[in-house]
Amino acid sequence: MSYQNILTETDNGITTITINRPSKLNALNCETIQELHNAFKEADESSETKVIIVTGSGEKAFVAGADISEFADFSIAEGGNLAAKGQELLFDFVANLTTPVIAAVNGFALGGGLELAMAAHFRIASDNAKMGLPEVSLGVIPGYGGTQRLPQLVGKGRAMEMIMTAGMIDANQALQYGLVNQVTTPEALIETTEKIAGKIMRNSSVAIKSAIKAINANYEDGVNGFNVEIEEFGNCFGTEDFKEGTQAFLNKRKPDFPGK
């Protein structure tokens, strides 16, 4: 599938999705959100993809926010629909993918950019990254899950401060907050992220899918995460990966997971 605003590449089990609007600092417009949905869906359904990395083109920005020119004149109903459709198409969609998604945050990750990074399963940042949710400075609030995912990651008080001040934090502060897992140089960002992806790919993809489902269940209203864990734990016993993993352990050899 060809795209206007993103680039995709699959190599050795890793699909890298790059937002490629450098003249707009990779800002998200509706077309880019749809393209990202299609690319994530295609990668998730591909037997060749074991891990997805999402990043931005260039060194200045991961995603510098949403394309404000698209919605500056929206009505209340149009604004609500914009948030609902965006969450469904991209942000919630990414968070609930069963293929691991790592955000490689290069440069600015603001507004919708930070919301996209937070929708990924975890984040690696370059040391020049700046992160924030500046929406209240425009008279609006984060609409792509930012008010929900930021408190889950950094705690209520820090999220309140970040959102209400509309300020940015740097990569080291994001690391201290637990918003990112590691910080590296811009030059080593993709290599570092790919190394982590390689460690993931050595394990059972079936078990990882179950783990993602169980972890996410803890953040769903009305869902008992412990019950989901029990169910998914039990399901693992019926997989070929479980048989291979246990036999490899008992026979003191490295497992060769079939992914079934």
C-alpha cells in the first residue's frame, strides 16, 4: 500500500512506520491519521511483522501536534466527532494492538504526537526530545486520550501540572516521570529501539499477545484484569508455543517458537 504522509519498511521482523511531513514537523491531519491506521492494521495482520516501531522523519520532531488549520472553525459536534473518530481509528487502535508497538520519540512530541507515543506500548526517546500537551493554551483540552493515558503513566499530580501549564518536559524529566523507558542519543535512537525489539522477538509472540491483553484490561472500566489474566494464562496452555517453551526449558536448549 502506498502512502502520501508516512513511510513503512519491514526488515527482520520489524515494521518501522515513519510519519513523513517534515515541512509540518510531522503534524497529524485527518489524512495522516487514516494512513497510520491502515499501516498499523497492515503490519498487525502481517505474518512477517513481530514488532512495530513508530517514529517521525528528521531530527526535529516525532509529531509536533495536530494540524490546527483543519479544525480551527469546527463546531461542538464536529469537535466531538474529531476526537471520537481519531481515538477509534488510531490511538485506541494502537493501544490495543496485539503486536508490540514501540514509539521511538525523536524531537518534539506535543499534543497529538505525545498522545500517539503514549498509545504505543512503551517509549524510547532521544535526548533532544521535548514532550507536552499544550492544548489548553489553545482553549481546548487533549482529545486523543491524553487526559487518560498521561495520568496512568506519570501519576495524577504530574499530569495535572503538565496539562494545566501547557508546558514541555525534556527527555530526562520524562525518564524520571516514567513517561519513557530509556533515553539515548538521536543517532542511536533507532538502533537502540531495534535492539529492544530483537529481545522481544526472541520470546513467544502468542504469549506476548496474551500479556498485552491482560495488562490493558487493568485500565478498562468494568473489566477485572485479574480475571483476564487467569483466562489468558489458561489459554497459553493450549498453544504450540507453550509446548515448545516448556520442552526447551526442560531440555536445556533455546526455544524455537512457532508463533501458534
